[in-house]
Amino acid sequence: MDPILTPFLAATVRTATPLAFAALGEQVGERAGVIFLGLEGAIIAGCLGAAIASGAGPLAGFAGGILAGVLVSALFAAFVIGLRADQIITGTAITMFGLGLTGAVHRGLFADAGASTGGTAATVGPVAIPGLSQLPILGPALFAQPWPTYLLYGLVPALAWWMRGTHAGLALRATGAHRDAAAAAGIRTRRVRTLAVLFAGAMGGLCGATLVLAQVGTFTEGMSAGRGFIAIAIVVLGRWAVWGTAAAALVFGGAFALQYLFQATGWDAPYQLFLGFPYLLTLTLLAVQRTRTGAPAELGRP
């Protein structure tokens, strides 16, 4: 096993997993014409929900995280789809509300554990697949991961097939391409948009649950750390395609994993440089990709 490359690739896949969950959910929402800017709020809610519910076991933790994300997205959908509120303003408000509420709830529940951290969660460890995990270099990176990563391996092709090969996927894309024409064809566009947003919230909650239960092991205030906004950028860079979104998430996973690579090589540099690199990469790639090729025509319409 390569002492540097293999751990870097493993860290890339591990850190890309929650990003990919969030980005794929956001992509479904945007395919219906809705920018779920409250994704960051759904992620942090999923983090706290998973930490609290994991007292009943890891599976309960994941269920709690997903449920928390769905509740955040339901609040967003009530305003944006039900009341036709502005998507950007509502999403920003939902995110700020989520960050504030989770902080307040966390401090109330874990007041004795400190101001910002506390509540050790029941975590899931790596699951090595016999045979495949022994492959050189890529084996440990791809096939010795926690089970949410394997769930992602199945989700990507399944979602790509669903978007292109089912009537429901066609209805979703038609709603995002031309809502009025889709409605005239008998598609219940309001229901399609609502379900798409709820799915985005569920994936945001799963992202948060994965952060807590498969990586960090505890809840920390603000631990979403802008991943919701990075996930939105990933959708743009992936050109609103499932496989493109997954590939872009892997790139950003590598950006987050660079800190482990530089530590392994002994490069002495401020750790803040490594922490800030994914966000610098976001700005750089968005500046390079100026066109919105592949964007749904109805994106952002009330």
C-alpha cells in the first residue's frame, strides 16, 4: 500500500461522500426549478438530529438526521412553493435560522459538556469488502469505507437512471424546463417541486448525519462549515447532471483531503491554508465556468 497516495485517496472518497449526498439532493431540487439555498440549514439540522437520535443506535441517528433535513426543507417549501416567496431570500433565512436554532438546542441539551461541543454519537466504522479492499492503491480507498459510501455508490447510477428512464424523472425535468407546458400536459408541477425540495432536504440531512456518524463522532456548532453552499456550487460545476455532480463532489473531496496529504509529506504550513482551500477552489472554478450550460430554464422562478 502506498503510504501517501492510498490514504489521500481514501480521505478524498470519505470527505466527498457527504458532499455528494447534499449535491445530488440539491440537483434534484434544481431540476424542478427550485434553488434550495436552505441546504446549509438542512445539513446542520441533520448533524444535530443524528447526534441526538444516535443514542438509540447509528441507524436511528441516520433516520433522525434525515428527518431533521426534511423538516427544514418542508419549512422552505411552505414559503417558496406555498406562498411563492423569493427562493434566495427564503433560503438564506432558513440557513441562518437553522444555524441559530441548532446552536441553541445543542447548548440547552449539552450545557454541561461545553459551549460548542458535546454529545458523543454512536458512529459507524469502515467496512472492508473482502477481496476488493485488498486491491493495490484503489482497493483500500474505495472498498474500505463506512457503509454510507457504499450507499452512495448505488445511489448515483440509480438516480441517473431514474432521471432519464422513468416517467417521474421526465416529469421532474419537464417541470424545470417549462413549468406551464408541463402543467398543460397534466403534470402536477406543485407536487413535483414540493417532493423535489423534500428530497433535497432529506439528502442534506443525510449529509449531516454522515458527517457526525461516519466521520467526526460528535456534534459541533457550525460544523456544516459552508458545505451546503459548496454543494450548490458542485451542482453548477457538474452542469446539473448526476454523474457530473458526483465527479465534481469527488474533486472537492480531494480539496478537503489535501490537508492530510500535506501533513503526511511533512509540509510545514498554517493549517488555515488547508481549511480554506476548498472555498478558494469553489470561487476559482465558478469564475472559470461563466456559462450556465445545462441549467433548467425555470430555475429560481417563484
